[in-house]
Amino acid sequence: MPVLYSAILLGTTTLVDAAAFSGNFKVVAKEFLDKTGSNQGRYVFPTSGHEFCFLTKNGFTYLAVADQAFGRNVPYAFLEKLDADFAHKFMGKAQPPREGMFADSYGKQLRGMMTNVNQKPAEFDALTAVKEKVEETKNIMLKNMEMVLVRGEKLAELDEKAAHLKDEADRFKNTSSQVKRTLQWQNIKMKLMLLGALLLLGLVLFLVICFSTGCFKKD
């Protein structure tokens, strides 16, 4: 989570704060501010696992306690956006400063901005946005490559099936030709046998008639 705790201070007085987790962030932040005095701009105090990122601007001090794993780009982008919104609304309205004086008027807004930065850090940091875009592009390319490979496998499978069907068709054609030739030869043999039988029958009839009529007797 990029931002664990956030606060807006005037001097060492906390005007409004919000926390994603309970902790002694407020106390530690004031100890750091006592050490820095009237620093302006950005300054960071690293602790075990966390970084206290301060931005003093337009008379206010903005704090974001960040997880070190997320770096400093997102917390400071968040603080710059916080300054642009808060200073525009409350410039000159924090005198005299009191603890929690803007808790009711700005607490909900601060919590909403924290939720936004923690859920969508890319919107607060161009580098993070680029990294996420690269990651998204990489995932799309990997998915497309996977689809191409799957499609290639399917095309290879279709080619294999087509080749198998062609082989089957060729075998069927050869078998059909053989059967056709066999049937034709059997048909010829049947016709020859029938013709031979007719000739034999004719010869037998001729001999019977001749013997009956004495066509072979000499006068």
C-alpha cells in the first residue's frame, strides 16, 4: 500500500489526518518536524520499512507515510495533488491553528484521496503508469502469442486431418478402380461362358436333329 498515513499540518499542529492502519505515525511525525524546524520543499525521514515524506508548501506541511517498497514517486505525487486541492480551499483559514480543526470539513476528502492513491497509484505517478502500461502490453503480447501457438496447433491438426482424408480418398479410389476392373472381367467371363453355352446347345440341337432326320446317312 503506497500511503499508510497522511496529515496536513501548520507548524507542528495537525489540522487533519487520516490513516489506513493504526499506529504512532502522528507522534513520530511531530518528532521529525521538531528536528527540521522551518524546512521548505521536500524532505524524507526513513524508518524501518517506512518513509515519512514531507512537503512544506504554501505555508502548510503535508505528510505521507509510505511503504518503502513503493518508493517515493507515488507519495510525493499524492502530496502535490493534496497541496493543490487543500491550499486552494483553505489558504488563510487556518489561523489560529487548532488540532483537528479541519477534520470535519476535509477529513472525508483526505480519506478519499488516500483510498484513490492506494487503489490506483498509476494515476499519481507517470513512471508507475508507464510500468503498468508496459506490463499490460506484455500480458497482451503473451496472450496473443499463446493464441497464435494454439491456432498453429489447430492448423497443424487440420492439415494432418486433411492429409489423412486425402490418403483415405486415394485408397478408396484405388479400391473402387480394382473392384470396377474385377466386375468388368467377371462380366466378360459371364458373357463368354454364356456364349459358349449357347454354341454348345446349338451344336447339340443340330446333332440331335441331324441324327433324327438322318442328315448324315448316305443315299
